[in-house]
Amino acid sequence: MSTHRVDEGLAFVFPGQGSQSVGMLAELAMTQIEVESTFQTASEVLGYDLWDLVQNGPEDRLNLTQFTQPAMLAADVAAWRVWCKHTPVKPAWMAGHSLGEYSALVCSGALAFEDAVRLVAERGRLMQEAVPPETGAMAAILGLSDDQVVDVCRRATTRTELVASANFNAPGQIVIAGHRPAVTRAIELAKAEGAKRAVLLPVSVPSHCPLMERAAEEFRAMLADTAVTIPEIAVLHNVDVASHSAPEVIRVVLEKQLYSPVRWADSILFMSQQGVTRFVECGPGRVLSGLNKRIVPTSRTEAVFDPNSLSKALELVQ
């Protein structure tokens, strides 16, 4: 018989790429054995020492997509395992930002951790290979509406070079992705439209845009071979801001996620409308906490990445 208790006003959100850093979770690992044991399992699947890479770098290697993805997955899942050791309280909802969606599916019971490690390592490799180096780019556009950014991308796209909205992160905070020259044109158009900032991001892959369709096609076969079960906790997906229980539908939305925009602001708003007032950012950094503040200023978000932040997060359910 399950002893856990669902808190209807609580949601867990899992960070993705961009939240990684050399040395992440080091303090948490000193007191919580779940951290290193989670990384140990991932290392056995991958065939290299993931914890050593995360703790010692080099940073440029950790920041390569095929290494970042398993590293962030393991970090998110480790933080969840630490949470579960300390309290029987479970959230009513989960969502993950981009790669973080895989963490949410593992923590909801829909994906086995080892299978997810294999999936994201392959996802990262396929994404890295889908676009030759320096061909693609991503940029952050601050201070324009969603519609303005969509229009800027339309005007910057030509017959041979495309740019599209990739992440609707928060009101006035949107990331675009595509061919580097088209992204550069979009930056100039956004500035002319009155954007507060429009800057290239230091990423190795143009995620969540049509340039990833080739990677998605190759990824489909691996998804088909991976066991997916009905989530025990509802997971809100990036692509359609909906939760799914049918494994075949979950596979479809994970494939689409590679080349479709992340609807993060809509996801947080949806959970808020369902009665969620408290969020836990389960994994390194505070990127999602910052976005949540802009999307639903009345909500409270605490992170879990070191002993101090864990204590604060646990106060949300006491």
C-alpha cells in the first residue's frame, strides 16, 4: 500500500540544458548518498564516469549537448530521489523544460531511469549531428510579445534559411532558433521592433526548430523500442500543454518536442489555473524559478540543489 500523499497545490518542474555547471550538486552529494548512486547508474549505462565530468569538467565538454543531456537528467532525478527520502508528499503535477521533460517522465514513473539515460544520450548525439557546426544558432529576445517575435521570424526567413520561435519561456522572454544568418537577421529586426535585448546564446545546437526534424526521424525508432508506462503523476508536455497517459502518445509528443517550440509560460499558467500555488525546481540552478516569478508572480518556487535549498523546499509541504 502506498504511503505517499498528493499535495494538490504543489508542482515539480525540472530544468534542462543551460542549468548545468561544473561542480553542480557537490554539496548535496556530501550528505545525500542518492546523488552519487544516481550518477553511478548513469555512468554504467553510458560507459564513462558522468559524476567525474560533472564535478571536474572540462566545462566545454560538459556543455556539449550529448554530455549535457545525461548530466542534467541524472542531476534532476538525483534531486527527486533526495526529496522522496525526506517526505512522503508528492506533487499533483510535473513538467520539465525541454530536456527536463525526460526527468519528469522518469520521476512520474513513466520511464525507467536507465532507459531515459540511453534516450537522452542518443537525443543529444542526433541533435549535435543534425546541423553542421556553426550552421545553426539560437538567440534570446526580450521585451517583445509572442506575436511580434513570430512575425520577426517570418520576415527573417528566406527560401533557404529559416528561423522560428523555440522557447516561449515567459512573457517578453522568447528564444528563437534556426540557420545562423536568419537568426542574425531576426535579431536586427527585433531590435528595430523595440526589443530590450536580442542576443545570440552560447549553444552548440539550434533546438526546438524545424532544423531538428531529421534528428527526430532517427530518434523515432529508439523511442519505439523504449518501454513507456502510464505516469503515476500527471506530466504536462512542452508541445501541447497537455498530460497524456497512453504510452504511444507520449512517444509522439517526445519526438515532436525536438522540432517544436517549448510552451513553458503556457504550462506554468495551466498548472496555476489547476490550483498550483507552490513549485519545486528539482535540479541545479534557479533558471525556472526566475521564469516562474515572471509568469505567475503570486506563486512561490523553491529549488532543490544543495542542503540549504532542500530545507527551504521541504518547508513548502510542512
